[in-house]
Amino acid sequence: MVALQIRDVPEDLRDRLAAIAEERGQSLQAYLFDLVRDEVRRRDNLAVLERFSRSAYGTRLGEGDVTDVLRTARAERDAQLGVPGGDE
């Protein structure tokens, strides 16, 4: 594993970050690691979504078809679970 260092962080910013970490029950290092990891995951997710939006992946069903399929599946599930109104 490598170490990262951020220089010239204003003291008030560091204090605020430390307070947030403490509120979450984390060390400042653990909190900052989570922030960096989550940012990378978001970027990865956005890249995947971008690839899908530019491709032919997906369904040939229209929005209404998908809505009907979901409604039917949910009604069947609710009926199996005995949820009132599940057989509508």
C-alpha cells in the first residue's frame, strides 16, 4: 500500500474534517480514506453508466411495457406474501 500526503491544508479545514470524522466514530485517516475510495467508486460507476448510454445494451421494451411487467410482478409477489391489494 502507498501513503498519500496533502500539503498546505488550512488548519480550519483540517479541524472541520477531524470533527466530521469524530462524529462518524472514525479516525481522520479512516474518514479521508473513505472519502477518496467513495470518489473513485462514483467515477467508476459514472464510467459504466456512460458506456451503457452509448451502446446498444438494454431492452427493446418500451416504457409502458416495462411498467406493465413491473406492476404484474409486484402484484404476484404481494399476492404470494399476502399483502392486502396484492391481487389487483
